[in-house]
Amino acid sequence: MGWSLKTLSKLWNVTILILVLLNILGSIFSDQVRGNIVTLVDTISSSGLQGLAVAIFLLYIMRKVPSHFGILVKAKGFNKEFWDSL
């Protein structure tokens, strides 16, 4: 049971990291992605308490992304070393 939960946790962390990296790359190269992110931030900020709850939840989900990004750079890509260090 513990093994499967650990694997699911690693998959969740890798998925969030990939989504954040794709958003960063998309923001650099595509006007549409940048516009979507601006619209999302505007919608969240103008939604009152529900928007605040969503913003806190998104920040909670992405709390480990900087450390995982550092691990990804140190492992030089998505490989077994990266997977084992999560």
C-alpha cells in the first residue's frame, strides 16, 4: 500500500512540474498562453473569497515546484536519478 502511494505522489509531483514548465515555456513563446494566464489571474483576483481560496490552493499545489526544478537540473533531465530523488 505504501509503495503505491509513494509512486502516486511522485507521479503527481512530476505532473505538476511538467505543467509549470510548459506554462513558463508557453509564456515565453506564445501570446495566447500569456493571455490565458493573465485572464486566469484576473478572474481569480476578481472572484472574492472563492478566488482567494483557489489562489491559496494553487499556491499549495505548487509549493514544491522550485525544489523539484532544482532536482531536475541537478539530475540533468527526466531520468532514473530524478525519479529516485523525488
